[in-house]
Amino acid sequence: MKQFQKWLLPVLFIVLLLGAWEVLARTHIINGALFPQPSKIAAEIQSVHTRELPERSLLLKHIEATTYRLVIASSIGILAGIVAGLVMGISPAIYRFFNPLMTALMPIPGIALAPLFIVWIGFGNPTIISLGGLAAFFPIAYNVTAGVRSVDPQLVRAATISGSTRLGIAFQVYLPWAMGYLLTGVKLGLARCWRTIIAVEFIAATNYGLGYMIWDAASYLRSGIVFGGIAILIVFYFVLEKGVLNLLEAQTIRRWGMVK
Amino acid sequence: MNSEPIVEIKGVSKTFTDSHNNVHALTNVDLEFWPSTFNVIIGPSGCGKSTLLYLVAGFETPTTGQVILNGEEVKEPGPDRGFVFQDYALFPWRTVLGNITFGLTNNGWKRKEAIERAREYIRLMNLEGFENAFPHTLSGGMKQRVGIARALAYDPLVLLMDEPFGALDAQTRKYMQQELVRIWQETKKTVLFITHSVIEAVYLADRIVVMTARPGQVKGIVDVDLPRPRNYTGDDYLEVREKVLSLLEEEVAKGIKDSLASDNTLFTD
Amino acid sequence: MTKDKIKQDLINLFPFVVVGILWEVIVQLGLSGIKTLPAPSDIFRSAWSLIWGSNVLFHHLLSSLYRITVGYLLAVTLGIAVGVLLSLNKTLHMIFSPVISLLISVPTLAWVPVLLVIMGLGDRTVIMTIFLGGFFAIAYNTMSGIEMVNQNQIHAAEIVGVKGLRLVFSVLIPGSLVSIIAGLRLGIGYSWRALVGGEMLAAMIQWGVGKMIYQARFFNDTAVMFVGLILIGISSTIIDQLLLRRLERWTIEKWGVVAEN
């Protein structure tokens, strides 16, 4: 009910805005070629959907390509980030060596690396997925490291005295302890991975992907598809954040009473 | 006492060093503990009694000297010892059952057998009905029951307890003391128990080791030969209490000078 | 104290030296397996010729700095203004704060194709992208910061007759500076990414560090790309340390409002 109230006004506002936009563009008060009205955006997106029907929906194909890249890249980034974070968090020597390197590399935007990766491993999925994975990796590794380093030493002692191995302690004590940090890292990492994938799709994708669809449309000045594409990006990320991430949080650290 | 000591502390000193200075926590401690006895180590705050327990646990290594457990020198922590922490140190991401099985599954127990064993200790600790609760939903007393069950479940030779009831309110504390005596009588473990409450020490111990203020040394040992169950009032009880107190008093005075003045729990609780 | 600091700097520098030497050796021995991986010495040579030979490096850098200055300053001004406005008016807040939190999720560079359609492929598009990158983060943080300002501080100001714009500048903004500065930092990060990406994507511009990296692709000149990447890394660190860190030290740390982690 509260959620409903919270969203009522903004939704109403957006509906009103879209209505006004529709009217203004149809009456040529604003330029419909630059700012196509919502009905035209819907029609253009519909045309992407139907272009290659009945065999398949081109729109779904674009969404699938981006989803596939996001899933693979973020999985790689999360796994690598967890391992790196555990190692850096547990060993002070490794931390001292790699932390300055990581701090220096982290702020470099993924897209700046795209030309380099295109030269090295070519257009398409190799470059897009590598850069997406790299984008996810840094915030996750960084946060897991911080989490592991904050561990309550008593818990480590409790585990060592009952005979746990080092590997056992890494996954049974350090990792669950760092779960809150891991989730923060995954949130940041997914956001960066998502941004990077869309951006790199602009210049490195060869036929499919939401980024490719938007960029391709822009170069033909198909503004309807561009605007529609942005709307799809918003919905896509909204579902990802509200659906996947919040569920993950509820299942772990909230259940364990590790957040206030 | 009978037979061989199970824990021997031989000429142990421990010095902590940080970038600026050295802290001598323990100097030249020699102690022996016999199987199935209840030993309480008491002393003013900062006397190194917890350090002593950490050395037996293997969390720290002595600067000089040796800790011998069951004939072998202690080099690292291991499941021949159980440890109960003052702040419980339960794993928040594991249920009560999961915390108790932790030491079992990590020592090669099959899951099913581990759960069966854990259930025994849940019964022993009166924790039935809370098997699937997460630690943050439990009271302090309940948490420490889980902590004790976790430490006992894998059947260690020695149970090390570091001010286990220090964070509990007075009422719960009394109750936990009674419970601990009952459990000790059932399991017959060797217990090394740290406290700074004289009342607690005399209620629980077969033998009380009194430590000096820093650097920690053994000030004296008081054997407590009172029948159980004990109460907190009888003449013989008060007599032992006076003995321990008189040993402690001058050390506490020193300890107060050592800035740890606020330690009023020593006499009152 | 300063001796410790120098020691710490040296410790931090050590990994870079090790990696640099290892990298050089691996490339020189031909062990890398990637033909187009330049050695640090190649990158250095390339940088040298970009600076002294063709003299273009400064031109690229200055173009980029010009764009980020304009775009980011716009984002700071409008971001703080909108943030203040939204925090003061309940209705505006209820309408726009969900809208902003939705728009924040749009990858900054995804605005480039939109702007490209609306205003072409030139400088304006890049600057606008930089602006959008910083704007949302700054507006959002300003808004949530002001909402958390201690009510009693506001009352204390109101009772002596401070209100309106003076209240904003003397209480609300200083009181929410922790959050605003966090927003400024986030914002410069986004703006910086937007700058590099925008320069790559906007076809009609010729200068800029992003452009330099992008153009190097046509010649497979990876050494120039590395020069560009290093330049980006250094510049963003300098901006963060010299401007924002200093701002932080002069204000919130001095006031003891926050212990920087």
C-alpha cells in the first residue's frame, strides 16, 4: 500500500508528461523527428519486434544478446572478484602489493579499453564480455577485500580451534562474514558491468545487442528506436535491481541479522 | 591429584610487540592442570589471564617456554580443545544446529551423524526447539549455551572458557553457572575457566589460580574442597572466598594504579 | 610523520615498478604471446614523441579538460540547485525523486545516441553527456543529504530569522556537505567516463584523449592507446586528490563531521 502511494504520483506525472508529449508532437509544436511522440516510439519498437517475424523477434534477439553478455560477464567478474577479494583480504602481503595497482586501475572506464581489446581479441562477444567482466570485477574484489579484512577475529579463532582447514575458513568464515560487502560489491559491479556492456556494444558489437540496436538506429536517425531503446534499458535494469539483487539480500544478510 | 597432568605450562612468558613498545603480558608461568578438574584462573584486568588461555588454545605462541597438551607441545589451534568466547563468536550465518555441527563436519563427520550428535548437545544444553534459529534471534544466555555446545560437540580433551558469562546479566549468569556445573559433572571434561569474579570462581572451581597484575605471574593457588551443589553463602564458602580475596587485594591495588580502575565487578557480582 | 608518509608512498610505488620491469622483460623476450602488446619502453617512447615530436598530446589533453570543466561545472551547479529544490518542496520531491532514481540507472553513454539525434555529433553532445553523467549523482546526493540535516539546526537558524536562500547557503548546504561531496566524487567519476566515451563516440570532433585512443585503433597503435589510458588514470586521480579530497579536508574533516574511511 505504501509502495503504491509512493509510486502513484510519479507514475501519474509520467503518464501526463507522455500525454503532453504526444499532443505537442502531433500538433508539430515540438519537432517529431527529434522527439518522436510515445505512440511513434511504440510503433518503431514494434517494427523492430516484427521485422524478422515469423522466424523470430529481432527485438528479443537484441535483448537476449545483451542478457547473455551480462550474465556471462557478471558471473566471471563475481567469481574472479570473490577469489581475488578473499586472497587479498586474508594475506596482508598480497594486499600491500595489489591494492595500489587496483586503486590505479579501477577508475579507468571500460570503454576506454575497448579499442585495445578490439585490436587484441576482435569485435563482438570477446571484447564486450571481457570488458563487462573487468568492470564487474573491480568493485567486487575491492569490497570483498574490505569485508574480509573487517572479520571478527574471534570467529576465525572459533573455526581454527575446531580444526577447520585454511580453505574451509576462507569459505565458511571469511566469505559469509563479507557477504554484506559482497552484495554491495555485486550491486556496484553489476551496475558498472551493465553500463560498460551497453557502451562497448556501441562500438564493438557487430549485429545484436540493445546497445547495438540503439547505436545503429541513431546512425540512421531513427529517433523512435533510440528513445524506445533507452526506455527498455530503464525497465531492464529496474527488473534486475528490484528482482535479483533485493531477493539475494533478503535471502542472506537480512536473514542472518547482519544488517540493521 | 591423580595420574599425569593433561595441560602443562612450562616457563611461559609472552611479550607483545607493536611498533612503539613491548608489553609483557606473562612472565615465567608454570602451571599444571589434571584431567577432569575444574580450574578457574582469576586476576585483575590486564593480568594476562586471557593470554594464558590463548596460548593453550594455540591462538598465540609463547615468547619463551612451552605449553604441553596431553604430552605434546601446542603449536596451533586444534579440535583437541574446545573454546568458549566471552562474546560468543557464533557464526551469524549458521543456525543453532549449523553452529554446533561446524566442528563436526569440518573434522570428517558425516552430515547425518553430525546432526545426531549435535541434537544430543542441544538436549544437554536445553536448547530444544531452537535448532533452526539464527543466533541474532537468541538472548545472550541462549547464545552462550550454543557456544558451549559447539565447543563440546566434537568431544575435546580440554574446554577453555574465556570469561564466558562476562556479558550476561546477574540472574542469567547465576543460572548458567549452575548449568555449567551440571554439564561438567556429566561430561567430566577438564575445564580452564577465566573470570574476574571471585564469587563465580569459588562457586565453580576445584582449584583457583590467582594471577598477579601485569606482567602476569602466578600469585597463589587455592584448592576448593567444597561439596557440590554449592551455594553462595555457607561459612566454608566464605572462608575460601576470603582466602582468594586476600591474595587478590594487593594485586588489584596495583592493577588500579595500572589505570584499569573501573573493575568493580571483582568484589560485587 | 612526513617520513612515514614518504615510506608509505614508496611502498605504494613498489608494485608498479615490479610490474613495469616484469612487463618489459616479458615483452622483450617475446613471451607475451600478444604481438601488439607494447613494452613500457615503447609506451614511454610513444608518449615522448606525442609530447615533443608531433606536439599533439597537450592539444588532446586541453580539449578534454575544457569539456570536462564545462560539463562538470554545469552538473555541479544545476545538480546542487535541483537537489536543493527537490528537498524543499514535498510535491516536487514526490514526483521527481523516483524519476531521478530511474534515470540514474541509464548508462551515461546511452545518452550519446539520444543527443546525437537531437544535436549532432559535435562538442555540444560530448559536453552534454558529461553534464548528464555528473548531474544525476549530484542532484540525488544533495537531495538525500539535505533531508538528513538535523531539524534542530534548522530551527536554530529559523528562530534568529534566517530563512529562504540564506537558510539554504548557511545551514542546509553546509549541513549536508558530507553527502554532497560524496555526490561530487561520484559525479566526477561518471563525468570522466562520459568524457572518454563521448569523445570516442562523437564522430565530428578531432581532439580529446578519448579521441586519441579511438583513432589509434585504425593504426593498431596500442602504445598510443596505453599513453591515453595512463593519462586518464593520472588525470582522474589528480582531480580527485587535488580538488575533492582537499575540499573535504577544508570542510567536513575540519568541522569533524565525518571520519573519512
